[in-house]
Amino acid sequence: MSTIDIVVPFWGDPGLLFETVASVQAQRDTDWRLVVIDDCYPDDSVPAFFAALDDPRITYVRNEVNLGITENYREAIRLARSEFMTILGCDDLLHPGYLEVIRRTIAAVPDADVIQPGVQVIDERGTVIRPLVDRVKQGLLAPRGGSGIAVLRGQAMATSLIRGDWLYWPSLTFRVETLRRIDFREGLPIIQDLALLMDIAFEGGTLAYNPTLAFSYRRHGGSASQKTLLDGRRFRDERTYYRQARGLAEAQGWSATSRTARVRLMSRLHGIAELPGVLRRGTGAGIQSTVAHILAL
């Protein structure tokens, strides 16, 4: 199997980025290529760090202008040169066996478009945590495979993800050709990852889930996703997409997927779980959006 590309779209804490890079360098499987795309983050320590690295597998690129998250993801895909790639979060950590798990999964499921390894969640300090949302994702929503690897294709993949998105985007490895064929949807920046994964499913794609622990996903209160919960954008975009997904499923004749998108039970429960925090810290628009998310059909 060829080299796996790991691309890090960067905008954030330089110290956490440096930890991310170190986790790539610590891979037991050394056949990787790392590209870091700096989206004009205002800190001179970042280019200086990469200028001092002596590793020909690592490339640092700084955008001429700030592209924003979606365009930086597209740039990551454009820069990929291998059959498979990981779009790694700039504050997340690969475990030393990450690439080994990915390669074993691809060997077992050669038609996989998306590979999800086992994930643990950490906070800002790197401490392992288990928030309610992750207990639900990992304990209730993630599928179980009899052989250790769960495989979902087409309608089964779409229904599983629209029931509740249990994947961790920065931990995923993708078939590059699939990402180049299926673009991000415009107008859904908050949940563009779910929309893209659903479009892969609607085209008959394959998701392989290997629960072997190989990744640390950093969840912290100051994240963009938390801010969009408090100001209302997260649930507003989610409702918009669930309506779109229902229509797409109906066009495919996928009644189970359409019904799941209409009911969106886990999505409503997520709104209920987040409501106390939104009431304490959110804006008026955030409170209104959260209540609407729970109640609206």
C-alpha cells in the first residue's frame, strides 16, 4: 500500500500544533507524508518551528490570504498525492499505531471510502475525559462489527449517520478520489463534515469502523463548535441540513433514512442536553435556536 498523506489545516494554538506534528513523527509505520497548511495564523513561531525541522516528509505551506475552514479543507485535498489521506485537526493527536490500524482496516475492507479508528477524547491539558455527548456517540451510536470491523455501505451508512453523527472528522482517513469527486456543500460551514459524509453514503460509499484505539480527539470549551451552540448557528444549520437530507433520501427511495432524518431523535436529545448551558451562557438567538431545535418538526 502506498504512502498515506496527512494534511493539517492550521489555525489555532501553535503549542498544540507542535504536539500534533510530534504525534505524526512518532508513528511506528514511517511511510507517511505530512503537509501543514497555515491559514495566515499571526504567530512567527509557527514558520520558525517548521524551518528548524529536519524531516523531508514534512512540508509547511502558508496561504497568501486567509481562506477560512472550508477552502482550507479543499486546499488540503488538492495537495494530496496518495490514494488515501487524513485531514488531521491541528490540536488532535495520533497514537503511535494510528497508521497501522488504518492500513489493516483498508486491507480488510479494500473498497472503503472512509475509515474511522477508535477514538478517546481529551481536554485542553491532554487529560482523557468522557463527556455525555461522547458516551452516547461511542456507546449507543457507533456500530458493532462481529469480526471487529464494522462496515456500512450506502443506505445503512446514511441512516446510521443521520440518526446521530458518531464519527470524529479529524480522525478519519479518506480515499482521495472520493473527496475529489464529492465536494463540500456550500452554506453549511458548521456541519459540513456530516453533509459530505452523507453525500458519500448517497453515492453508495463505504464506511469501515475499526474500534482499535488509535486517536485522541481534543474537546474544549473554547472550540468553534461550542461557540456556535451558544449563538444558535449550530442547531440552525443542523435543522437546515436534516431537511435537505430527508429530501435526498426520499429521492433515493431510502425510506428508513428519510424517516430517521424527519424524527431526528438524537439531534433533539442533543438540544435538550445542551439547553442548560445555553440558558446560562448563550445569546437570545442561541436560546431561541436551541428551543426550536428541540420542538420543531
